Amino acid sequence: MAGRLQGPDAGRIRLLPDPGGWQALAHGGVLGVGLGNSTAKWNWLPEAANDFIFAVIGEELGMFGAVLVLVLFVVLAIAFVRIIRMSDDPFAKIATSAAMVWIVGQAFVNIAVVLGLLPVLGVPLPLISAGGSSLITTLAAIGIVLSFARHRPARAERVVRPGRMAR
């Protein structure tokens, strides 16, 4: 964030989004510059391994890599919704919903920071950013959700008329 003091607002500080994320995404183009060839992460992009990792992905892997990351988070959300709909246990539904909102919301906030829609908040991109504590808690939440997915509710037996076979 950059602070500016101007004219009649000299007593206030205006916080403007850092344009570094947009510049890195634009530099990557459609196909990217190649893995490890990012110049933004070494020069002017702050916290490239955490807060701006989506910009580095966009620069190195291009638009296709950035869209792939978005699609993978959508697939994760769809999987969570399927587990919520499948479960009969209210606790499993609430816990899975909370994990989904947490992980997908955290991804949304990180990507919004990179795009300059939100100020830099220090929120890592789940499952991708550097840092062990965020990764461990995210993986623990996904593991709990997967344990709910293992316990499928008993299906009701089909009522079959006498003389007919069930399919």
C-alpha cells in the first residue's frame, strides 16, 4: 500500500492498492514466462511467496495457470457442497460448510488483494502460499471433511412389487 498526502486532504492518509499484482499478471500474458522465470518476485513484488503468490503464478504460468488455480478452488467448493448434500449429520454439514467458507473465502481474499480490490491483509492463498501453519490447518480441515465423506448415510431399500426384480 502506498500512502499519499495531497492538498486539502493533507491531514489524512489515503491508502492506494499496490499495482504490483496487476503488473505481474500482465507480464505473464496468456502462456506465462515459464516456471521460475518471474522477475516480479525478485524485484518489486512485496511478499511474493505469501500475499502475492497468485501474481507470481499468473506471471510464470500465464492466464492459463491463473485460471487453472481458480478452477481448482471451484472444484474444491463443488466437492464440499456434494459432501454437505450427501450427509445426514447436522454437525458434518456445519463443519463442512465452515471449512468451505474458510478455504474458498481465504482464496477469494488473497486473489482480491492481488487484483487490488482489497488492501494487503496478509492472507495466504490456501494450499499454495509458503508457510507451514496455514497449510497444516487447511489440510486438517480438509481431512476432517474427508472423514465425513467416508461415512455415507444408509440408503433406503427400494420397495419392489411382488414378482418383480429390483434393478
